Amino acid sequence: KTMQRVELQIEETFAPRPVAVRQALQKGTEFLSQMGVESARLDAELLLSKALGCTKERLYLNYEMALETAVKDLYCYLLQRRARREPLAYITGEREFWSLRFHVTPEVLVPRPETELLVEVTLELAKRLEKIHPIKILDLGTGSGAIAVSLAKELDDIEVWATDLSAPALEVAQSNALRHGVSEKIHFIEGDMFCPVRGQRGFFDMVVSNPPYVRQSELQNLAPEVRTWEPKLALVGGSDGLDFYRRIMAEADRYLTDRGIVALEIGADMGSDVCRLIANADRFSPASVYQDYAGRDRVVVARKLPADAIY
Ligand code: SAM
Ligand code: GLN
């Protein structure tokens, strides 16, 4: 009820008189912060840019310009969507990842900045592979294609197999590959985990994944943007959040070349659990854990040991 009242307020604020960019930003920011949005100013700027069809910088070059009614109405509508805590990226249809612009829809997880660490670590390892060409990488649960497309952009000699259980997600991933000119390097295949690459035993130099890893019971504690808007299929990894790591480590060695590498994003408190899963898989070297920019455990890497190294 309170929410409805505040929403009416924003319409009244804008309806009657001429509103300049400056006021629109100020009122929009107030409105969003009242509704509990953290990055209220930035979001108001981005939504007004969207309504005007201009860049954020342009707003400040036209700070005293009065908004046309149609723009004002559209801006109000966008503010109200954001006030219902719809992620900004779903409203604008865009998110930047690895300095590339990705198309996103509610069918895909919004790419997270911490996932750039997985790309960074994967690139570092890929460059060191003493290798045969091209490098073959499997990206399990590609979502928007953030990881697959970024890797394909960075490495000339690469071929990626990108899978997802969600057909609409794969369509988004495909559109991102097109947008960034890397369609030729990526195979998009729908299916459950390793199913789409069943025939490709001992084939991949690297298996990478940012699997769903939220514990079922913790979903309710996440931000409303995540918990009510992002796909559950992209988030929940079973009751302890580790379901996908168990499934990946049960099968990864079958699909990797000798000395092939598995690189996985993990939840900040999952380092020791995932390392233990890898140790128990016993075809792998001891795992390394990498920290993200916030200093939290974020990526786990292990190498498959060749058969003759096992006794
Ligand atoms: N790779 C993207 C990223 O890092 O932004 C998306 C990661 S999201 C956490 C996990 C992805 O796994 C989702 O796109 C979801 O649809 C997909 N997924 C969930 N269960 C799956 C399964 N059983 N097999 C394949 N993909 C699955
Ligand atoms: N980073 C997401 C969150 O906790 C989860 C992503 C994932 O499950 N891979 O909000």
C-alpha cells in the first residue's frame, strides 16, 4: 500500500508542469531511494537516458532542458518498474561484462562482475596451454553467453561449446555472439550439463562453468532483484548449493584431455567444500582457489592428471 502511494506521488510530481532534466533526475533519485533501491542516482540517470534515447553524459549537457510529455511518461514508467525492484539490466536490456555490452532478458542471469575473474583465470591458463590448435573449451550453463563470448573475443585460436538447459537463454547467448562477431567460434547446444557433448570424450582442453550455486534455503535472503526476478534455474544449486559441482566433478575427467583443466566459479564460502569434491574425484591435481576483487574465494581450478600419473 505504501508502495502504491509513493508510486502515485511520482506521477503527480511529473504530470502537471514542465520538468527539466535536473529535476527529473533529482525526483527520480528520491523516488528510487524511498523504494529501497541502492544505486538510486545512477539508476535514475540510466533510466532517463533510456527514455531520451541518449547517453548518460548527454544528460548533463542538457541539464536545464524541459522534457517532452512522452519522455516524461516513459521515464515515469521505467522508474516504476525499477521501484518494483526489476533489475536495471532487464529494463534497459543491457549489461556490460568484460567491457563488452551484453543483451540480457529475464531468461538469463544478469552477468556479474565477479564472474570476470573466471574469464581472467581461464584466459591466463589457456594462454599457457602448450597446445595443439585450436583450444577447445566447454562452457556449461552459458546463460547470456558472458563467459563464452568474452573468451572467444580474447583468443584467436579457440573453439567453444556453450551449453544450457534453457532454450531461451541460448537464444540470448547466440545474439550476443552475433553482436560481438564470434558466432563462428561458438557452438550453442541445448541440454542437461554434459549431455550435449556426450560423444566428445577426452576432447576438451578446458571445462569452465559458473553453475547455479545458491542454497535453496538462502534464496529468500537475496536481494529482491535476484530473488523475484532472476531465473531460479540459473540460481539454485540444491539444498547445500553444491549439486552442480558434484555433477561436474563426477563427469569432467571423461570429457577433458589429459592435463585438461576445470575452472569453476564458486560461492564465497564454498572453497573448501569444492576442493574436497575435487580431491575425492581423484583424477585431478589438488585444486587452487582464486579470490575476487572483494577478497572472497570465487574461482576453483584443477588439472586432470594423465592416466600414467595415477597409481
Ligand atoms: N554463464 C552465465 C554467467 O556466468 O553469467 C550464466 C550462469 S547462471 C549462474 C547458470 C546457468 O546454468 C543458467 O543459464 C541456467 O539456465 C543453466 N543451467 C541450470 N541448470 C542446468 C543444467 N542442468 N544443465 C545445463 N545448464 C543448466
Ligand atoms: N552471484 C549470484 C548471487 O549470489 C549467484 C550466481 C550463481 O549461482 N552462480 O546473487
